[in-house]
Amino acid sequence: MVDLSRDSDRMLADSRQLLRDNRDGGRHRMAGQSIGRGSRGLRRKVWVKRLTYLAGAILTILVAASVAGIVLNGIGFAGVMAVALAVVIASYVFTRFPKVKVPKRDDLTKTQDPRQLVARTELWLENQRLALPPPAVTLVDQIGVQLDGLGVQLDGIDQAHPSAVEVRKLVGEHLPEMVDAYQKIPAQLRREKRAGSTPDEQLVESLGKISAEIDSVTRQLAEGSLDTLATRTRYLEYKYGEGDDTSPDKG
């Protein structure tokens, strides 16, 4: 006999869980979702490698089947089914492996190339979002966009440049240390106020400061280009703008 009471309780529990997921911005659906171009590029490289391995495996299976067919004068129905099964198994394996290697926090501090550090930090952050409160998730997504802009500005920058050193500390040390420290706090204590604020609120505030600092560094790196653009604009306004009195209509 069906236990309607138990089914009702389960359905109510599932409904409450769905509401929590929607309230939290669907955080349970964010696994594997890229927050920036850098991490997306790393994931794309893994997919290219998977497809390359899959193509090689299928080619090997077909060549082996052809050779067997020549030697045995045909492989028969059983052989065809074996080939099909081998292709299915290869497809299953090589669409899942190799896995995307998520860097550990200690790996970030060892990364010297600033652009590579930006991409790895994006990938690391993506895998921390499920453990963060909704406002922090929103900031992490924002930081992902900012890191993309920072990565563009870092292109061609000497690793010894003060801005590159600052980026390594900010992105490779301060940001992951902050998120890691929050995750070490037991879940039941994260909403308890201490010294006027909860760990959730402190994390959001700290991420906001990190976001502002990333924006500041990006602007510093772009300052030279912005100054050049402003100078060029003033020159064009002077030469072709309203201030030019060399009109042919004027005598």
C-alpha cells in the first residue's frame, strides 16, 4: 500500500529545496559554468584534447576492425556489434576524460605569469561558488568579468613590473585566502554576528574591496593608453574642430 503521507512529505521537501535553489540564484546549476574568458579557454583546451583522443580511438578501432576483416575474411554480425560497442565505450570515456584540472589554492601562489594566473584564478573561483552566499556569488561573477579586462591589460607586461607583482599578490594570494578562510567556518556559524557583522557579510564586503582594487589596477595599466587617446582626441579637435578658423568661406 502506498504511503501517501511519506510521499507528501517528500514532495514538500523537494518543493522547499527548489525554492531555496531559486532564491539562491540557482547556485546548484552553476557547476562548470565559466565566469570569464580565461577559465573558458582552459576548459576549451581540455575539450579539444578529449575530442582528439576520441577521434584517435575511433580511428584505431576502425583500422583494427578492417584488418581483422581482411585476415578473417569478414568479421560478421558479432564483429560489427563489437566495433559499435567499442565506439560507444570510447565516446563515453573520452567525453569525460581527461578532467578539467582545477588548480589548488597553493598552485595559484606559484604561478608567475600574470595572465595565466588570471585564468587559473577564474577556474578556481568557479569551483568555490557553490559554497558561497548568493551576494558573494554575484560578486565572484563580477570579478570574473574584471579579471578578463585585467588579463588584456597584462598582455606584454614585464613580470617584474610593479603592477604585475601587485596582481600576483591580489589575485593569487589575497583573493583565494579570503574565500578559503570563509569556507573553513562551519556553515551554522556563518550567519552569526560577531563584532557587528556575520562572516557572510564580511566576505561580501571583502570581495567588494577586492573588486574595487582589481578595477583600480586595471585602470592603472590602461592609463598610458587612455592618456594617448585623450591627447589624440584633443589634437583632432584642435585641427578639425570648431576652433579651426581656416574655413574656405571666410575671407
